[in-house]
Amino acid sequence: MPASSDRTHPPFTTRLGGVWFRHFRVYTRNLISNGLPPFLEPLIMLVGIGLGLGAYISRMNGTPYIQFLAAGLLVSSAMFTAAFECSFATFIRLEFDKVYDGMLTAPITANNLIVGEIIWAGTKGFFFTLSVMIIVSVFGILPLHRVIFVPFVGFATGIMFAALSLFVTSFVKNINHFNFYFTGFISPMFFFSGVFFPLDSLPGWVRPLAEALPLTHAVRISRALSLARPEPELIWDLLYIVLFSGIFGLFAVRRLRRRLID
């Protein structure tokens, strides 16, 4: 009897790993088309903005502007990939391809499936940050020994935006409604979270709003590591990421669980 129960209910990590591995297989099926853009996009951004604008802005907060920009782009790429993965991609799997219907016939729960989605998005955040790290290291923008741990910040960033995006997805009934999420929240956050300029330059009334944005805290940690400027206040940024991910992850699991079961 115990052996039968074990076969019916695999270990928790195995169930999460099954969800992760399914997405990994699908993603790597088109490895070149999926794996090349994470390397090209930061290169284009650094050349187009870093070198172009860098001709007029030599330093930012005492740092060469291209280094300042690169330190922010390391984790912003994780934000975008996790947000897309757990909004458009999740909605397509849920409503159009009916992928989850098939997955739930396996010995996993709806909770396992949703948590597996979040972990997969975190993995993509790690990979996209790693891709940017390779670019900035190869071109000598930031030394490798400083940015070697930043992909783990990218993983945490991916987890954070996966939780938020799944929570948003739990409300969406029409795929076009994601345009409000990206145009009204994700894109503006990209410009007001310290990626391109320090938050100190913002008007006083805007600064608290910028501090409330999740990307702000990931950028601050990434920049501190990349520029070797650790500060005790970074513990609050880390705490923000943990609490934000936990709260929105819990809400996302509860809401999407009902939608998957129904």
C-alpha cells in the first residue's frame, strides 16, 4: 500500500520539477529563436542608448554612464521575460491551447502547477540576466567578478514579476486586456525605477511612487553588486522582494486555482 501511494503522489519537488521540465522542453525546442534575443536585445540597448547618450552624459553618480545603464539592464530583462511568460503565455496555455487541462490529469495539483509556473519564470529571469551579464563582461563594460552573482537577483526578479503577472492573469478574460498591464504599468516602470537615471533626480512627489515599484528594488541590488557599492539599506530592498513575491504569489495561487478547477 505505501508503494502504491508513492506512485500516486510523487514528492513535492518532483511535481514542481515536472511542470518546470515541461516548459523547459517546449522552450528549448526552438533554442536559436528563443535563446538568441536575450543576447541581442541588451547589446542593441547598450549601443543605442549607452554609447549614444553616453556621448553627452559621461558620468552618472560618479560612474561611467554605460556602466550605470548596464547595471540596471541586468535585471530589467528578467522583469520583461517573466511578465510576458506569466501573462500572455500563461493565458494562451490556459484558454487557447488547454495545456493545463492535460497537465492536471497527471498526479499534480493546481497549486503545484502554479508554483511550477513561477519557478520556471524565475529560471527565465536567471537566464536573461545571465545573457546580459555575458554581454557586459565580454565587452568590458562591467568586470565579471562583480556581476557573477547578479543572475541570482535576476531569478528573484523573475519570481517577483511572475507572481504579480499571474495575479493579473487571474482577472483577465480577454488576452488584449494585457495591453493595459504592459502599457500602463510595466513599460512606465522600466523608465521610473532607476534604470536610466538615479531616483534622486525625480521630483519629490514622484520619488515615493518610484520607491513603491518592484523593479526599483531589484535595480538597486543589481547596481550595488555590479558597482561594488553594498549598503546596509539593501536589506530593505531584499525584504521588499521577498514580501512582494510571497503576497502576490499567494493571491495568484488562490485565484488561479479556482479558475483551473472550474
